Amino acid sequence: MALQRATIRLAAAVVVALLAPQLPLASAISPQGPGNGLGVTPQMGWDNWNSIACQVDEDVILDNAKKLVDLGLRDLGYKYVILDDCWSSGRSDNGTLLANTTKFPSGMAGLASQIHDMGLKWGMYSSAGKYTCAQYAGSLGFEKQDAQTFADWGVDYLKYDNCYNEGQEGTSKLSYDRYKAMSDALNATGRPIFYSMCNWGTDYPWNFASTIANSWRIAGDIYDSFDRPDPRCPCTTWDCALPGFHCSVMNILNKVASIVDKGRPGGWNDLDALEGPRQIPLIMGNDLTLMDAPSLSILSNPAILAISQDSLGTAAFRVWQKPAYSSQNNTYSADLYTAGETYFWTGRLAGGDQVIAFVNAGAQQQSLSATIDEVFVDYVTTGSSKPSVQTANTWDVYDLWANRMDDATAKTIIDGGIQSLTAPTPSNGTNTTTAAAAAYTPFNVTVTPYADAVKKNDTAVLGVKVATLMAGGSVKADVPSHGVAAFRLRSQKMIPVAGKRKRDEL
Ligand code: GLA
């Protein structure tokens, strides 16, 4: 059966969400990370760089922070507000970092306090170099002093870039030492500050950063292209000296495919900010004050967010990559970039559930399917000829897109705020809220954490059952161009929950 309802046009956010599900710290395995207890699941929030770049000031940051609250995004878990580059006016005579008070009249401590009052967390940016990428003061050599300044300002998150690093790169050890200096300095402040390394994959941070950072960028800068090749982001694999910029979503997905296992609770692969409407941990990169309805609907889908924030902490992996079919040429092209490519991803979730996703980077709709052996490939490649419990089982297939809010509801929220859904009819009797919007219950993770909602079979996180997958069967989906179909599979009967995946591949 083709699952028409399961498809949706490009949501790069979503693809990334699927790549990064996770495990609780109360695990027998020590968590990754710098020991600050943060990043048990991938971070969620907003960063201004992709939409506003250097045009930052206090009003812009506060306007966007307010939108996180008004649009219901904070309550879905998007809690970090991250001020990127271009906020500084240099250093004082004693070397203390200074904020530009023309742009930020309240000062950084004042701004942080306003952000905290909104129930949000405050993030800032610096570089492990002499300058930041936009040539403001960098923190190389000033790690202890700057970490303390950030802590004094009430900072909860540091994005730490790689520009002007004075040549201190080229081996993992050089990069490790340079980034560890800030990790140690942040820890020494005693304030838990999420440490987000941004060295673009240089020197393979997934091999050295897992004990010093909560996340590490794996590639050059993303931009709002799904699959356009660009020589400024030269490689789709790791035999590449220059991470570059203008990296498409597919370029970055192809890079992460071989290192998904490096992301675990406490330390995650970072694919860069989400290229949502302006056209990703889940850091939105769009101007929230210009949010449109389809984007809000995609970014707000609890069924997808629950995959990203799943408590098992095991990343999904790619089972296959195939060229897309072209009806124009009536053929499958061998050239992935010309014809576009298709992917099938699968991953374990808490409680024995499984998530699967079909990605279509082709220029036209594709009918994609995966066998039950492909869905549970990890269980059938252990050298046994006996069918695994999983492949002999019957599974309910839930469409993770089916319950997302409709565009009219999203528009109601954009126009009147999340509170307008539950607002009483005004005394003049005019209420423009649509019936669908009035019936929509916003999801709130502070009331019901994702893991609890999943256990309670809340349809907001489960989606809608659209098929059954049995022994010998397959799952099929019609996936539109630049689209992703995503499903949660749940066993019809209790089966022993599989242990953690053997990690000998590390
Ligand atoms: C680098 C980073 C970007 C952004 C800019 C700011 O390019 O990779 O994410 O922070 O610097 O100048």
C-alpha cells in the first residue's frame, strides 16, 4: 500500500531530527560530553546567523525570543536563544570582552536576564581564534577570562567557532587542545554552559571532542539549497581538506551518514542550523518574526520532535542510497547529483519502537519501499540464518506527519499567538479561530515530556496508524520531490526490548 499521507515536502529539520535520537544519562554507559550534565538529548533553539547574520541588536534578539514563546516553540523544547557573531566592541584595558552597547543597550547581563524571564536560555558566540569569523575579538588565549565573563553574564550556551586560529589545526591533537582550553574554562566557572564546538569537521571532531563538548559541527556552513553541488563546499565525504561553506542539505547528510554513531547523549554531531522556511541539534535558523504557516507546522510537529528527543539515544543510520528514477529519461541515472538520490534510514527508539525515513532528493515524486529485513537489518546480519524476533513480528506503522497541525491552525497561531487557540470568544462575538484551530491542543513538554507522551500512546507523538508490516512484507511510500516520509513502527505484541546496539564499530 502506498502511504500517500506520509509524505511532506522538504523539511531539512526533520531529516536532522531523525538522525539524532538519544539515551538517558542513567545508563550503564558513561555519557559523552564535558561533564556538565547537559545535552542528554540534542539541543533545540534558535540562532540568528542564517537569517540576520551581523544585523543583530537587542530588539531583533528580543523580538525573536518573544516569537519562540508566542508561537508555542519554547513549550515544544526550543529553549536556547543564541546570539551569533558581531555583538562585541572589543576588550577593555584589562582584557575583558565588551558588548557593543549601541547594539545592546541593556548589556549582555541585562539581555540575558530578559531572556531568562521568558523561560528561555541564553546562548552566545566566540571563536577559538584571534578573531571571530566576522573579525571581532576572538577568545584564543583569553579562554579563562572570557569563560568567566560569559558565566557572569548569565550565558547558558556557547557556540565556539574556528576562524583565525593562528594555524593551530591540522592534527586532531592541535584542535583538541585548542577547544579543550575553553571546555575546561567553562567548567571551571561552575555554571553549566552547553559547549557547542563549531570547527566545521576540521580534524574530525567526532573522534576527539566527545569528552570535551556537547556538540561539534561536522561540516562547513549550510545554506538554503537542498542538493545543489557547490565547489565552495567541495566534498560529500571526508577526504576533503576544506570544509567550506554553501553546503547543501544533501551534502551534509551524505557526510554524516558514516559517523552517525558518534552522536550519543552528552555529545552530538551538529549538522548546522535548520534551513527551514527561508527556505538544524535542532537550532532554527530562520527569522521567527517572518514565520510562515507551513514552516511553523513542520517545526512544531511533536511526532518528529519526539524522535529527535527519544530517550534511547541511538542515532538512526542509512541502510541504502539509490539514484532517483526519472520518467523523462525513463531510467535511473547513475549520476546522483544530476538525477537526485533517494535514501532509506532506520533507527532504534526507546521501548522497542523503530523509526524509518525515506528521503527523496530527486526532481520528481518517487515510490520508495523497504523490506522488513531492511528495516531491521541490524538484527538480521548477526550471522544467524534464523529469522530475528523483529523480522518475524507484526508491526503497526504510524505516519509521523499525519497529525501535524494544518496550515490554517498555524496561521491562527502566527497571527494571534499560541494563546489565541484557547482564548474565549471576545464580547463582540467575533472569533476568527477556525474549528480546526479550536480543536488543536498545543503540545507542551514541560507538562508532558516526549518520553511520557510516547509511553502513554499520545497520538500527538505517535502519529496515525496507516499500515501493518508483517514477516516477509515491506513498507512503501510515495515521496514528493525534496520530501521525507517518516514512520514510527510499534510491535503489536510485547517483544524483548533489544539491548543497546553493539558498539564495536567505534
Ligand atoms: C562561521 C560559522 C557560522 C557563523 C559565522 C559567523 O562561518 O560556521 O555558523 O557562526 O561563522 O561569522
